Amino acid sequence: MGKPLVAVFSGAGMSTDSGIPDYRGPQGLWRREPDAEKLVTYASYMADPEIRRRSWLMRAEIGALGARPNAAHLAVADLERAGIPLRVITQNVDGLHQLAGTSARKVFELHGTARAVVCTVCGARTDMDEALARIAAGEPDPACLACGGILKAATVMFGERLDPEVLAGAVAIAKGCQVFVAVGSTLQVQPAASLAGMAAEAGARLIIVNAEETPYDPLADEVIREPIGTALPALLARIASEDVFL
């Protein structure tokens, strides 16, 4: 019997130990500043230069580009290095799975990446650090250097569709894996959250690692409430030794 395909589905809680705030947790960005949701809502962003200015400042202040992978990201990369068939589906836009060493082709970024910038007119794609350098130099709302169009982070904002190819790949993984580990996600944002249900329905062992309850806890074979930085490495070590099936 071959080794099981393991899918790791990561949410914002995966990156809080790297200093990146989550959105819906007790100290989440939306609870501290409810109006901040407008900064990542496509219609508001495109219509209001002031919203764009604040959105760029928020990205500079969060400092995601300077964040480093934490123990949880490194544990996922170690699982791949151990020879376990692995796919990562992430709601995060910080690129920390790849920085930790997980193969980029095995990471499905459902909500895009904050490490790149895209023009909403011509589609030109550039690095986020270039845009932030322009912000630091005094441009409040930098325009595309190629066509003058509005720039935005290469993330999926509220009001935008997920990339259909990325979503289709994630669905195929959820339906085809033997173990589905949902970590650091409230499992409330659809359609991404439904992947946990798809995996369970297809017969995968569903394991949820999250501080708070999720709507999919009743379907889970195992629910872990311990801190992600220690709980996930321990869990993935069990999976690598196949003890998770005992």
C-alpha cells in the first residue's frame, strides 16, 4: 500500500506565530477595526482613492513581506521532505509555506498572494516590495507604470472570484486525499471552507487544529485545540510515521 496523500488546509491562524494578525479571531483585524474590511473589498477599493491609500498603508504596516515561517510552516515542509505525498491548500496570502521550503507547485493559494501586485487594467504583474517602496517614497496610490491603471495586491479581495483553476485543483485534492488537516481556519469562508466537508465525504480522515470551534468539527475524526506551533509539528510527525491511522 502506498503512502497516503496528505492535504494541509491552512488559514490565518497558521501565520499568527509569524507576526501576521488573523482576521476573525478574538484579536483579529476585523474585530479591532471593522471598517478595515473595506480596504480589501474590491468595489470600495476601486471606487475610492482614500480607501486605496489606507489599503497600501495597511499592507506596509502588517509587514507580511518581512515575516518568516514559523514552526508550523517548517513542519509542513518537513513532511514533504520525509517523502509523504503532500499538497497544501491555503487561504493565506503570505507565501510562508513556500519560504519554509514546501515546493511551490504543491501549494494552492486560494486567495492569491500579497507578495505581488497586479494592474487592474493591463494585468501587468510586479513585486509587492516595489510598490511599497513607492509608497515609502511618498506615492499614496501608485499607478501602473505600464499603462497608468489602478494597482492592487495580487490577492482575491472580497467581491472577486477565486481563480477557477486553483479552486478546481483544491477540490480535486480534497476529494482524492486520505488525510485532510485543516489548521488555523475558522472554516467559515466559502467556498474554501467546504473543502473540509468534501474530504470527509470522500472518506478522508479529517483532522481539525484550531483554537475555536468550527462548523466542521462534528465531521472530524480528531479535533485539536492546542497551540498550532506545537500541535501541528506533533501531528505531522504522527502522520509521517502513519500512527494517525492506528
